[in-house]
Amino acid sequence: MTTDGEMCTIDFVPTYYKTVELEERLKSFVNLYDRHEDRLQGATESFTQLAARVRETPEVAAANRVFRGLLGGVLGAVSGAIAGGVWGVLGSVGATTYQSLYGEIGAVDATVGFAGSVVGGVAGGVFTGSVGGAVGASTSSSSHGAVSNALWVAIGAATGGAIGAIFSRTVGAAGGAVGGGFGALLGTRFAVDVVGGAREKIETKQEVSLMQTGLDFSETIKPLLVELSAINTTSEKFQFVPQVNFFTRQTEKTLAAAAAMEETVAAPQRDKDLTQFEEAAKRSRRVCEELKTTRTEAGTLLTLLRRS
């Protein structure tokens, strides 16, 4: 090694080792990086900004849950009232028919029982639909299955039956229970499906956008990584040259950072966890930094080889 001004040169390169190929590879990488630098920075910034928006702050997340709960409660109450009233009428008709066939029921009792059935069905549907809709809409819609449905039906039926029994112990109680149960079920499911469906559409749109942005970044760095891999292969002929060894270690760091980023991008797609894209975005910035360092080192090595 010698010093010429402030620039080192490579003194010993045997004639049977040709540096032309390495120089061409380095020149190709430098030119390729310079052409893609703006696009690379833009892709990284877009990926970072989009990933950051996916993770809500605690205040925003809490506000969104409250809003979804209120909207779900209103939708559940309205739809529960309508469904509860309709099924209360049907329950009243069924109970009245049963009483007329297997017992005795007067016109007054039938009328009072009908009223009790409707009131009980509406009340059960409104109460349980609003509560169930609020709870279901503020949490993940996927968490509401047969067990939660059965719970809301039981509460709605008990509420509707109790209120209907105030009017009539037979027709009113039976019709109110039927109306309250179905009102609770339909009201809750309607609220959860509407609010939860809107939420899932937003999350799906975010997932598609993130996946596309991550894919764009991967496609941007792909030719650079291919060129670095080729440089690594060529550099094996010059392992005795310290400057080449130093550059090879830098390219290996860059390739390792890119591989880690690719794995992190695949993880949220596999696990269905969008928040993991934030880590992928951080690693994409690391890849950009490593590529920038590699470009600087490539330029330095290229100059040294030309001065040899």
C-alpha cells in the first residue's frame, strides 16, 4: 500500500487477475444506484408513512372504539326494535293460536297479550340490540360467534318475556320472549356486520396498499441486489486485496439487511398483522442506508482500481 496525496492505491494485482470485470461491475452498480436513488428514497418514504398510519395512537384507537360502539348501539337499537316488534307479533299470533286450540282465551286477553308481545319484543330488541351492537361493533367482528349470539338471544328473550308478562302471563310473555330474542339476535348481528364490515374494508384497503408499497420497494432494490451479488462473486478473485475485502464485507451487510427486510415484509401477510409492516418499513430504511454506504465504498474502490 502507498499514499499518493490522500488517495491510497492498490499496489499488487497479479497480471493473471484481471480487474476489468470487477471495475465494470462496480461501475454498473454505481450508475444503477445513481439512476434509482430518487425512486429508492421515494419508495422508502412512502412505505414508512403508510406503515406509520396503520398503527393508531392510543387516543385515536380509543376514540374510534367509542365511535364504533355508539354507532353500533344506535344501529342495534333501531334494528332490534323493528325485528323485535315483527317477531313479537308473530310470537303473539302463535301463542294465541296455541291457547285457542288447547285452552281458552278471550278477545280482551288476546288483545292485551298482543300488545304485551309487541311491547316486550320491541323492548327486548332495543335493550339487547343496543348493548350487543355497542359491544360487538367496538371490538373485532370476528370474535362474535355462536356463544355470544346465544347470550344476546337469552338476554333479549328474558327481557322481552318479562315485559310482555306485565300485560299477559301467557300470550304477552311468550310473544315478548320470541320478539325480544329475535330482536336481540338480528339487531346485534346487523350492527356488528355493518360497523365491522366497514372496518374490515378499511383494513383490507390498508393491507393492499402496504403490500403494494412493499412490493414496489422490493422491485426497486432488486436490480441493485442482483448487481451486488455479481460483484461478490467477482470479488472472490481478489481476496488478497484488503480494500476489496472491506468492500465485500459491506456488500454482505447490505444483502443481509435486504434479506431481513424481505422476511419482515412477508410476516404480516402471513400472520395477518398489519402493525408488523412498521418493522418492515424500519428495515427498508436500513437497507437504503446500507445501499448508500455501499455506493460510496464502490466509488472509492473503483477509483483505487483505476489508479492501480
